[in-house]
Amino acid sequence: MTATIEVVRGDITEQAVDAIVNAANSSLMGGGGVDGAIHAAAGPQLLTECQALRRDRLPNGLPVGKAVTTGAGQLPTRFVIHTVGPKHWEYPDGGVEHLVSAHRNCLAEADRVGATSVAFPAISCGVYGWQAADAAPVAVTAVRESLGRFPNISLVRFVLFNDDAYETFRSEVAANPS
């Protein structure tokens, strides 16, 4: 079975998929942008689970490019997969390999917990300094190349909050159909 990759303009907290990806900071305690929106929509249960992760498994926080899964609290999804994307200015190449790893590790987490549909935001875009035009080819290629390892994942949806990111990701998916 070949997975479908789609692009929508919208709010990731409203996606009725098995798992949504949180573009988190390493503390996992919430923040701004996508991270803040997900924590706000999920309710206090998400923060409680993230605090337990920090206490029990990740005392130094979640490393860049890695992923970890929690429940989803009040969101219309079963899981939140948290990942930390690279801050563009911290790497000579912007952190391409870390951005690839973030996407791959999120799909591995989705597979591990039995999720068959996953919604991604534009990881590292916004305050982490990546432009959508630079992030979209990396993200879409990483997802396409990883899906073969996870045949139970049937849908990957990129959910973009603004028109520029939406158009950029839509064009990238359309230009290189699977």
C-alpha cells in the first residue's frame, strides 16, 4: 500500500488523524507557535505527561531531531509526537540532517504506537529560522524516503497555518509525486 501525502491549510490542533506532530522545544513544556497552540488545545493532561517524560526519561530535554510520543489530552487525535527541529542559525547548513531526522523519527514513533495517519506542521519554520522554501523539500523528501519502512502508515498530511507555507509545501508535493 502506498501512503498518501497531502497538504492542507489549517490548524493542526483540529486534525482528526491518529497522531499530530508538535514542533516542540527541547523542554517539552510548551512555548509559542505550534507548540503553544497544541498545549493550549490539549489541556493540562499534555503538560502533565510532558513533565513525567522530563522527570523519568528525558531529564536534559528532548534532543534536536529526536521524537517522543504522549497522549493527546483533549485534541481530536490519539497521540502527540513531539520533535525538536534545528534552529537554522546554529548549523552551517541550517541543520538539514537534523530536520530530516525529526521527520524520520516522528514516522518511526507513529509506527511504534500504531498510528496510521500523521499530521505534520512546518517543523523549524518560524522562530527557528527556516524558510518554508528551504524546509519543504527537506521535509517532503524525508517523509517520502521513510514511508517505505513504515507500510502501516497510510496518510501523511502537512498542515500549514499560513498561505506562504501552504503554497510552498503544496508545490513541493505536487512537483514530486510519489
